[in-house]
Amino acid sequence: MSIKNSIIKLKAEIPEFVSLVAVSKTKPNEAIMEAYEIGHRIFGENKVQDLSAKFESLPKDIEWHFIGHLQRNKVKFIAPFVSLIHAVDSLRLLKKINDEAKKNNRVIKCLLQMHIAEEDTKFGLNLSALKEILNNAEFKELKNISIVGLMGMASYSNDDLQVKKEFEFLKSCFEDVKINYFNKSDDFKEISMGMSGDYKIAIEAGSTMIRLGSIIFGARNY
Ligand SMILES: *Cc1c(COP(=O)(O)O)cnc(C)c1O
């Protein structure tokens, strides 16, 4: 199926409150423009260098999401324009993002990444480490970042029940954190979960943001 048709089909299928991040990593500008031409504006990249190059050469009304593991020394390259950073998993990184956002006179939206999968190769916080960040006095001083929700990646598995359990766990953590830390804030509302292979399960479990790559753009060009 073409990129255009895949996006049209997905948008017809997913509920209105779920946003679609088109994960364009490793794909050329032409592929992104195909999606852009039918009105899609939210794209995700996981390498700072690629994201910066694409930002430079593509239309400026694109909303760029950074979805990969972000190194602190590279935050400065994306701070001027990035619209959401999905995978923040330390206070040190948050402080760096805050500093760079301040230099650019912006507030940068971030999601805290939780470790929900069985494999221990993936990044992310457990619930108590996440709460430690939120309770930290230094965190409360950060005025140039806004925590808008949580993000997680399920196990890479054919066991749908296991995947469902992991997404439901992330949803329950979201509810817990919302009630205990963001009760007065309307900004904390996103649960970024679901990829090409498991987005339907993620939506059933309460996802508000799915990150889809290969189902839109085809297999990746490494
Ligand atoms: C690559 C990637 C995706 C998209 O993966 P697909 O399986 O191709 O949909 C989603 N989220 C993250 C964090 C990724 O790195």
C-alpha cells in the first residue's frame, strides 16, 4: 500500500483522541512529503542528526517528535524546534532539556519513559524511580519543561496477552501519577504506547498516542 493510503486507512481506523506519530526514521524526505501532502504533520525520529537535517530541509509546520534515547550533549541541537521528547528517563536529562529550552526561550514538552517490557534491554524508569524524580526538589524548579505524560514500549512478543498486560500496567501508572502529582494540571494527559505490531492492543488499553513506522513507510532502510 502507498504511504498516502496507509495513513488514510489508519486515520479512519483509530479513534479521534489518539494521535498518530508517523515514525519516519531512516526514510528519505520524499517519503515524509508524501504523508505531508495529504495533511499529516506529526513525525517521529530517533537520531538527533537525522532529525536536525530533516527539520532544516522540510516544511516548518511539521511537528517533530524525538522518540529515541537522547544523549545530554545532543539536546542543544533539537531544543530550538522539537515539539515533544518521548523518552526521558532521568532527572539529569530533564535538567539539560530545561537548560537548553531556557536558552531558546521555550517550554519543551516531555514524556517520561517507563520500563514496562519483560526484556531488560530497553530503557525506562520503574514507578518508584519515576516518583523519585517527581518528588525531587530540583525537579520542581524546572520551569522550561512540561511533563505531558508517560511513554512505554511493550515486549517484542507474539503473546498478545503479555503485551496487553504491559500496556495496562502503563495505563495504571499514568492514572496513579496523574492523581498524585498532576491533579491540577490539564497538560498531563498523554500515554504514548503502541507501534506497528501492537497499536490495536495499545489503543484498547488506553493509548492516546501511537508511534507507527513500518506499517506506514514499509520496512526500514538500514
Ligand atoms: C522505530 C520506533 C517505532 C516505530 O516502530 P514500527 O514497529 O516500525 O512501527 C516506535 N517507537 C519507537 C521508540 C521506535 O524507535
